[in-house]
Amino acid sequence: MDTAQLAEFLRIRRERLRPDDVGLPAGLRRRTPGLRREEVASLATMSTDYYTRLEQGRGPRPSRPVLTGLARALRLSDDERAHLFRLAGEQPGPPPGPAVEVRPGVLRMLARLDIPGLVLDAKYDVLAWNPLAAALIADFSAIPARDRNLLRLRFLSGSRQQDRFGESQTVQFAREAAADLRAATSRYPDDPSTAHLVEDLLSGSTEFAQLWSRHEVASQQSMCQTIHHPTVGQIDVTCEVLVIPDRDQRVILYTTAPGSPSAQAIRLLEVVGTQSLTSRPAG
């Protein structure tokens, strides 16, 4: 345990946080920057005296639950969390679960894109999307937050996904995604949301259960090639996957060849959005 470095790390990370970063009122007369020691102690569910001694380099070696509470209270990234554990003489365990916050810069990028794009976490939860992605894939705003997951849509929504993406492509996606989810369960063994997703897929899909029984582990590489959109027809896309390593997230971008009928279909989706085109009766 590096007592001095641990104390300095805790102090610096405490001082960089603002009260509104952790949902606390700013109040008046803050003589020091950042959070107060008693505020960090409360967020980490420990006594103020114990936290103060840690920050002053006088405390005993903190346990793993204490370190986990401090990492949560100080809003540490995965790298910072691992550093905290090592300073305390502990090997960092797995992160508690996939990150759900999308960086503001990524959200701004999605909003400015003129192509469909969305952000997935490690278990295929759809964390963010732009209007074109909603028009192309699904109106995610109309789907309950718990069900905004590409694996739930693929395995638990009947034939709707095969109708849109074609049987061969959905079969390939199913196998690769199941192997990818298997890898995610090993990275987040203590995450209840990941475990619940696997349980729901196993109980609700014989196809998923068969794939899961293979114990294949791999990173998913391809998303789709041809989409049969119910409004604008066939769209040939290339899916680019941009990885955000520090958050274990992926940005999925659906691109089309310039000037192609598929590119024209995407432009039509800008107008149509998530509304269905229906023909009006004559007269």
C-alpha cells in the first residue's frame, strides 16, 4: 500500500468534483474546491473520520468494498479505479457493469451526422441514436428503456428483424452477437443487468439457447449489409464500428455509396422519419 500516493490521489480527485456532479446542492461558503470530505464519506457509505484519515495518510489499509465505494463516490473511470486499487495494494477486480453514460462529444457528433448512427454498450443496449437511425432501424424512443437492446430485438421480437434484414444476415448477426455477449459476461461477471439479459434470452429464445450452449467467444465484427425498409425499400449499407475503449462502447455508422439508390433512400428517410408512408385513396 502506497499510503502517501493514495492520500494525494483521493484529495485531488475529491477537489476536482463539483457538488452538482454528484447530485448535491452547491450551497454557500465553500472554502475549498470540490466536495467536502464529509460529502465523499457519505457517498462512499463510510465515516468521515475514516475517510479523513485515509486522505491524510493515517488510515489503515482499506478493504475492497471500501475501495469500491470510494471509486463510486469519486466518479472514477475504469483506469482511475484500477489505479486506486493498486495504490491500496489490491488487484483491481472487474468493473461493476458496462458504462451507460455517453460522452457529450459523441452525442454532438451523432446529432450532426447526415447518416444513421447509434451507440451500443457491451451488452448491445442502445444508449443513443440519431433520427436517421430511428427511421432506419427502429423508433427507439417508442421502446421501453429496458427493451432498447439489439439482442432483445433480434431474439425476442419474432420475425420482424428477419423481415427487415434478411434471414442469412440475421443468422450471422445472431451467432456473432451471442459470442460477443459471452465475452461481455466475463468482463462484467457481477453485473446484474447483463445476467438478467442472458436469462431472458435463454428463457425466451430456443435459437439463442442453442447458440449460447456452443460457448463461442468472439468480438462481433459485422452488423448488416442489406436492409429491407418497409417504407423506402432495399438499402445497401456498410456498417462502420468505431470503438470507445475507455467506456467499452461502440458507435455504429450506416454508410451508403455516394449517388447510389441506397443513398437516395437514406435522404428520403430524412423526410419520412419514423412515420410510415401510406397511399391516400383517390378522390
